[in-house]
Amino acid sequence: MTKRAAKTLGKLDRPVQRRILAALVLLQTNPRPPGMTALVGRPGELRVRVGDHRVVYEVLDDRLVVLVLTIGHRHDVYR
């Protein structure tokens, strides 16, 4: 997880944090779940919805890593 994503996650309300952390645990076992969307104009970046929040991440298959790039409200996350 990038520092930016970790900082944003820490600022969210506890219930939202728990839902996002649960989604991240699921990404460990299935990094391309149903409902995942590839972002247009951002090669290699994927997105999952967690309520009104979005988790933008990248799958590094060669290293078996899911790198969380950013977390944010749906209105702000793509800026």
C-alpha cells in the first residue's frame, strides 16, 4: 500500500475502514474479482467499489503483489 493510500485509510471512519480492509483481504486471494473495473487511460490500474469509496490498485503478477495506489470517496479518488 502506498503511503498516500495508508494515510487516506487512516482518516476514514472506523466502519468504512473495516469494509475497505475486508475488501483488501479478499483482493489477496482474488486480485481480479467480479465487479473489478480496469481504469480507462490508466494502464494496469484496477478499481473495486466499497460503498461510496473506491480502491485503486495495481496487480504485480511477477511478484504476486497487489499494490494499493489510492483510496478515496468516489467523487475525489480519480483526481
